[in-house]
Amino acid sequence: MSGSLDIRWAGPYALLPRGARSVGEMKAWEAPGVYIIGIPTKTGFLPYWAGYTQKKFSDRLFAHPKEFLIGSYDILDVHKMTQGKKELVWRGGYYWSRADPKDWRALSRFVKNLPALASQLQALLRALQVLLGAMTCERRLNERVEAAIMHALFNSSRDQRALYSKAMRLHPRRGDESPIPFSSRFPCTVRGLPARLTA
């Protein structure tokens, strides 16, 4: 792999729309590539995490709300997030499942606490939006772009970087791989991400 990349991002789109998606939006969701999930704020789009898919965005992104709904993902206070602050409402099973993928006790705790968590979970799911960066390329390049985005966020302002978990499984550029610079053409201000990065 060599050269450079120019990623033109589409969106941000609601992760869970309240109505039917437009024809143009549906077309964007049918591509593979990298994506950034976040929330809108007064000072721009605030990333929560990045990911990639070799299939359709619609297939991969449908899985994320389901993970929230079974307690696998952290639930944060949306109001605090808009202020760039992290207030954990629920510690997701993504962490405890590593020790025991079938931790029924943790799942039971989530179900027991679900009535108290429901409004916060609903607010978060309704607030989440996604930027889509269509890329038809080999998996390794997607992995490197995802990692470059997340490492930039890990190095953002002190308050913002507190939002991010370094427990994510990332696969950045290895020592035997040549750097690949890439530029991002965002449709809006994206907090903590420069227009140019290197994967």
C-alpha cells in the first residue's frame, strides 16, 4: 500500500432515525468503509468512537444499538457529553465479557437496573449520529485509518479525551508498513480531529 487517501465523509446521519431515510442517505449507507459515531454539540460534532466495515454500513451499524440494548456498551449521560464530560451511567459488558463471555450475573444486573437506565439509554441512542467515509479497499487499510482516527482522539483536549476508552481493539500501522497520509473532507466541524492524519 502506498500513496495517499482523500476521504469524503457523508452525514452526520441519525444512528436510529425516527422516520424513513432519504434516497441519498440510503445510498450512502450501502457502501463499506470507515465511520465515526458521535453526538452534535454547539461547537461541532463530538466523536464517541470510530469503526470500519468491509460490508455495508447499514449491516455493521445496525449491530451497535443492539449492543447497547443488552448492556454490552457503556451508557454515558448525554447532557454531560455535550459539555465534553464523561459521566458513566452503566459500565458496559464489553469489559466484563473479556473475563467471562457468558457472565450471566452481569447480564442479570443489567436487566435488574434496566428500568432506571431506560431513559438515559433512550436519550443516548436518539442523540447518536454517524459520519460515513466510504472506502473500497483491503481490510488492513481500514484498520489503520480507524486506529489513526482513534489515536488522534486519544490526544485531543484533556476533557475530550476522557470520553474515550483505550480498551478498544485497534490495529495501527506496524513498523514494517509504509505510512499512508490521508485527508478528511468533513461536512461539519468535527471536534478533536485534524483534516490530515497518517495511517
